[in-house]
Amino acid sequence: AVGQAGHLDLVARDASGLLEQCLGCGRIIGAVIAADVLATTGVALAPGIDFDRSRGHRMMRLSFCGDTAELDEALDRLEQNLRWEPRNESLHVNLGSFWSIRGDVPRGLRHYQKALRLNPRSPGTHRELAQAYLKLNQPSTALPHYQTAAQLDPWNVSDWVNVGLILGQQGRLAYARRAFTRALWIDPRNEKIILAGA
């Protein structure tokens, strides 16, 4: 459908469920493509800025669902690709997400940690690690990863909000207020920050 909508430059990326738009001169952005595909096909796509703030405007995240056998096959393919490309950060992140969603968070953590060793400056990987630690009820372990993500991607409001929430739960209220203040400075109308009491 994407090709039929006139976006023939889309290419599969890392067998990870991402498509990247070859932009040529940077005139086309993911949000524009998403709006066009929705208008012409009725299919909703998400621009990739949620997972990669620096390059995500050129990407789309495609989520899919299916029966268990199809998801198992997708997992097998990801793991097979990882055997061919063991230093592929993106594959580790996607396998980490896959295992975390399937409920095997410790296995997902191992993949996130491998991805982080390959690229310690990836705010998205720090963010995924933090979320996995929260699923394991380990907010103290999640906190430094949210803090690092916030330092690497200072315009991401959710990182600052999560830092503030964890610090607030720890009773470190002055530091929590600083994180919430930063988040409000970026997005003054963010309801999550307002509800958190910043």
C-alpha cells in the first residue's frame, strides 16, 4: 500500500519492522508521509521521532500483530539475523522489546544491555532499559538510564517526567521538582507533568 501511495523509496531496515524514507534533500518528513498514506489508503503509520529524535523524522515504525505462530516466526527471523550480524544494535533493541512484550523481561534486558554496549550514547536504548527495569519494579536501577537518556536527548519530555516521578517516589523532592520544571519548560501544557504536581 505504501508503494501504491507513491512512496516507492521506502526500504526495509534491519529486519526490525522499521521502514526508512530515502528523503533526497530532506524535503519529505515522516509526518508528511504518514498523513499522505492515511489519506490515500486509510492505513495509519507512526513517524519515528518517538524512538529516534535525531533521525526519526526519516523513519516510520510499523507495528503488527498476528497469531502466536506468526510472532514466533518473526522472533526466529530476528534471532537468525542477529546470528549474521551480532553487532547490530537495532536487532538487539528489537529483540529486547520483543522479549519484554512477551513477558520475558530479563531476557529482553540482556538484549538491551548488549545494544547499549554497542552504542552507549543511544538515548532510545537507555529509555528501553529504564522501562524494562520499571517492569521489574526496580526504579532505582531505571533512574540513571532515564537521566542519561534525558542528557543525550534533552528535548524528550517523557524522560524528564520519568526522572521526576522516580525522584519524587524516592523522596528527593527538590531534584524531582527540577526535572518537572525542565519538562514544563519544554512542554508547558503537558498534562502528565501538571498532574504530577510540578
